Amino acid sequence: MYRKEEQPLPPPEKFELPFEGKLSPNNRWVIMAELIPWDDFEEEYAKLFSAEKGAPAKLFRMALGTLIIKEKLGTSDRETIEQIRENPYLEYFIGLNCYQQEPPLESSMLVHFRKRIDGELINKINKKIVKREIDKSDKEVKKKDCLQ
């Protein structure tokens, strides 16, 4: 049986969020953001740009993060930007400091990101992530052995 809501819905700006304005450290995007060595590749990415030509480049985290979101969600370039605009976890993942309602970039930027971030760079990033996780695991095993 259909039951009418007891209270009318609030306007969007009064809608209460369950995470009280804080992102959960257990969210998949927060966890993945911690795994990726963004800063280790910023300089390499920056070398692809000319200081004299064009608008300032987007940061590496925004470029790679946006491409990861697109691939993980299986969305078009435009839909990827909409997803980012609507989701504070995705905005955090691409390196924004706070939630913003306006899109952080145009969907046409993804074409440029794909040209600059090639398979070779992705492989370097993956190797660095794996090496760091292996090193971390080795340290935990050694620490555990010392405690026994």
C-alpha cells in the first residue's frame, strides 16, 4: 500500500548528509587515492607542457584521477565530468580541496589527458604502487617477526 510521506522534502541546500560534511576514510575512492603516488609523477607530467604556450596545465592528479574515474565507471567523457561534479568523493580523488558545485574541468580535457598519459606512464605508476605495497608488507612481516 502507498504511504504518503509525513513531512515534505526539504530544499536541496537543507538536505542532511549522512557523513556530516566529512569523507569516510573507508570509501573506495579515498582508499584508492592513498594508494596512488600522485606527487611522484607530477614533475614528469609537467615536463610535457610549455611554460610559454597555452593555458596552465591541470595537475597530474586531476588528469590521471579523471581518467581512472572514467574507466572505473565506464562512462563517457561528459558523464564522467557530471559524476565528478555530483560526488564529493570523486572531487577528493582528483585532488580538489573542497566540494564545488561547478564542474572542475571541461569534458574536452579528457582528450588531452589521454594523449599525455600513455601506457608507459601507467605501467610506471602501477609498478611503483606494487613496489610500495610489497615494501610495506615486508616491513610488517619483519616487525611481526621481531615481536615474536
